[in-house]
Amino acid sequence: MKKSTLFLLIAASVFALYWFGFRKTNHGPKPPKMAPIKLSRHTAAFNQSVNNVVNNYLKVKDAFVQPDTVAIRIHTNSLLLSLAAIDSTVFNKDTTLVFATVMQTIADIRMNAISLLNQTDITEMRRDFSSLSSVMYPGFFKAILYEGPTLYLINCPMAFNENEPANWISNSREIINPYLGKNHPKYHGGMLHCGEVKDSIIAQ
């Protein structure tokens, strides 16, 4: 092989090593990877109407902590109004079963909220709140394919008669118990932080 040909082969090899080895590796910062865009199943208006329901529920829950029966009734009425404002027709495009499930779940929440308003005893009001909370989770959030902020399911093991558990929903992991509250006849505020986070309610 002639020296000129050998020289050309070596030069070509060196160029290839440079191009594929050095030129294509770390010379300057790499562009950031684009995160996949999360697509919403629902309109912003629908999700806002659901958030209104959740926010009114949370106000009812906070009123039970005090307990303030006037505030409980005010926020329960607001909860009923916000439930009525949910546009359930968005589920018409789904199966009849999905639509029926959503409507039944909303109806069950309404039934418990109305029952709560008809009570005069704070313990019975709390029992209706417990039933309402049980319908909210998991039924309501699953039926509507919830897309809002993360919420938490919290359990009190001694909500009623010291041995009957009950759940509530919160937008914080902090335990502030609406069943035993700040002015319990036996515990006063001593069991205000009794409870345990059982689950997270996240956007589906």
C-alpha cells in the first residue's frame, strides 16, 4: 500500500473519531427535556364547579371543628347550591351507566346534606356529615373523574361513642378532627388531633 493511501486512511479515521466521539458529546449544556402535557378530560368551568363543591364541603368540615351550628347550616346550604351548579350533561357523551352513577352520587350527597340541615342535635349533624363524607369518597371523586388539587381521606377511630369510626376529607394532612372538635363535652379540645390519614385523593 502506498504511503499516500495509508495517510489518507489514517486521516479519515481520525476525522471520524473526532466527529462521532468529540463533536457529538458534551460541548455546552443540553437542552431541557420537555415534560409531557397533561390533558384534561373536563373543561375549566366544570372543574371549577367541582372545586366549589369541595371548598364548601371543607367549610362545613371546619365549622364542625368549632362547632358552630349556624356556620354549619350556612355552608351546607352553599354546598347544596354548588352541587346543583355542576353541569352533569358533560357525561351524556359517556355510557348511560356512567351518567346514572354521577347523578345518583350527587343525589346521595344532596340527601345527606338535607338531612344534616334538618337535625337539631350536633351529634346527629355529625353523623349525617359522616355519611356525606362516605359518599364523597370514593364515589363522587371516582364518578366525575376528579381533576382538582390533592385531598386527603382522614379517619377518626372514635368519632361516636368512643368506638365508632368516621372519615372526613381535608385539603391538608394536618389532623383537625371535626367529630371531636374543640368543645367536646367529655374531651374538650384534648382529642382535636385524633385521627390518621388513610388515603390521598389525586387527579385521575
